Amino acid sequence: MILEWTIVSSLNYPRSKHKSIVLKDGKILVTGGEDLAVCTHSTELYDPSSDDWISDDRINLNHPRYFHTMSMLMDGKVLVTGGYDNHEYLDSTELYDSSIGRWIPMKNLTIARFRHTAVVLQNGKLLVVGGCGRNNDYLNSTEFYDPTTDNWTMSGTLNEARADHTLIIFHNNQVLITGGQNERGCLTSSELYDPSTGLWTVVGDLNDGRFSHRMSLLNNGQVLVSGGTNGKIVLNSAELYDPLLRQWRQTGQLNVGRSSHTASLLSNGNILITGGSTGTNVAQSSEIYDPLTGHWTQANQLNYARQDHADSILNDGRILVSGGYVHSGDYLNTVEIY
């Protein structure tokens, strides 16, 4: 498959380690991040129909943050949780209501955390998992947010504390987390959460421990893990998780080892990987995984090398990547679409 990357209008502010999400009306909401190691509270809206980014002080976050989470609730509102502001790990949360174009402070997390993960369950509650706490400790705690009451409740405890892990939710509402790191180092372990019991169960270990990797739910129900780092080298390995066997097996290797990249599900069921750190430089390459063959195919290069960028799947199936960082210290405001 030939990929073509088209440069579109730039962000108003350079940023990396930010978050991006597609709203119900098809616009892209980008929040937070850092520029030249300074944390930002700026928010921008992209309209694909006009190729315009809108940035306005009135839609800025109440608190600057990066390495936060951003999740769309069942009613279309967007909740941001935790993160870091260059001074402390945050327990604050904010809700974006597109009908009024404002961020509303909500109840604080029970435990401040960043480099955590979050997912909305079928009952509408938000599950927040792990991360790092205010004492630089790795967290094994999880908690629920109930939008109907604006309350946080502690939930089941992970078997192993972790940050920089990945998370996906299956169609049966179970949640899989994989890898990450803690005070022991890089993790191979995976855990499965069952909302019917509230318990985390240890499932098959990864063949390669990794963090800053990416995890994708394939159309066949299997899970693909790509790249990452073990703290010493950047990995080009990829693995598949079989939810029936609860085991991982190796699949085709990436053409370029990379971490802090993005992984997007294409309309044909393939996975598109973009950018990331190779350990010695920042990748400009992109590649595609075909679940039918288990092979990776090199695709056309991005117009700009980038890591710690954000991706969004537009309503028409196109992939938008925004911002990021390169080792020279450049923080990017460039945006491109496949």
C-alpha cells in the first residue's frame, strides 16, 4: 500500500506529550503538552472541513498538564485526568463541554497520578489505571469516575504497580493492560480486568518486556503490541495476544525499532505506525502491519520526523498526526494527514 502524507494547517502552539481526540461533531480537540520543556494549558480545535485550528484563552484548560489522559464519556463530553505540570503530579480533573466551549473543574482523583491510562467502560464509568504518584512511587491502584455523581471511587488493585503501560478494552468489556515499568525495571507482565468481579488477573507474559510501546485491538479480536523500549534498547519486535488462550506470541518485526510512536487502525483492518524514537534519532518513517500475513510493509515517510506526537482517526478514515518532538530540541506545530 502506498501512503501519502499531506501537510495541513499547523497548530497555533508547538507541543509534544499532548492528547488528541475526535469529538462527536468530527472536530479534533488537542490539549496540553509541553513546548521547550514548559508545560502548557492551551487547547486547540481543528475543523477538517475548513482546515483551521482555533485557539482561544476561553477554551484553555484550567491547569497546564502533560502525560495526562483524555477520554470521551458516553454523553460526548471529554474528561481530562491527572498529568504533570513541571512542578507536581496532578490529581485535578476537568470536563470539556463542546456546547459551551469551556473546561469545567470536576472532583479530584483520589490519588494524583501521571503516565497512567484510562478507559470508558460499557456502564459509562471511567476506569483509571496505575501511573506514578506524588512521591515518585509507581502505583498499583485503580479508580472509577462516575459521571452521574461526579465522584471517584477506588477499585481493584493491580497485581503489579506500573506506569508507561498500555491499555485496551475488548468488546466483552474486559480490559487488558500490558508492560510498563516500575522500580524493578521494565515489565513483561499483563493483567486482565473483569468488571463483573472487579478483579485483575495475571495473564500470559510478553516475550519482550517493554514500555512506551503501543497496543492495538485488531478486527479479529487479537491484540497487537508494537515496539517500545526495555530501558536499554529500542525494540523492533511485535507480539500478538490471543484472548482465548490468554497468551502472547511473536509476530513479524518492525522495519525500524521505535518507541513513543503512534499506532492507528486503518479502515481495512491494517495498523499504521508513525514516527517515534529509534534510540539514536527520531523516525520520519511509517509502516503498516497486515494481520493476514503478519508482515510489516514500509510506507511513505512523514513530512516531518516526530516522537511523542498525537494521532486521531477522522470520521472519514483519514489519520491526522499533530505536533511532537525531535532530539534537536525542536517542538513541532506541524500537522499532516494520511
